Amino acid sequence: MIHYEKLFQPAYLIRYSMLNLKQDGNLINIPLFLADKTKELLKDKS
């Protein structure tokens, strides 16, 4: 993910996992059960 960030410089990095919803810098961890709400979650960040 570090290589991807350096290469493309996205505003946010998104990771889907079983962990809770949280943001660490520009990395946003989205729980799998909220995957369908990704657009709504990102609107809140802008």
C-alpha cells in the first residue's frame, strides 16, 4: 500500500477488512459490512 500511495498519491487509501471503521492519516479502514456505504462515508470526509 505504501508503494501505491507513493506512485499514485491518492487523497485517501481505502482498506476493507473485519476491523472497525477508523481513519489513520489518509488510510480509511471500512468494515466489510459497510462496503456498500463507501460513497457515503467518503462524502463525509470531504
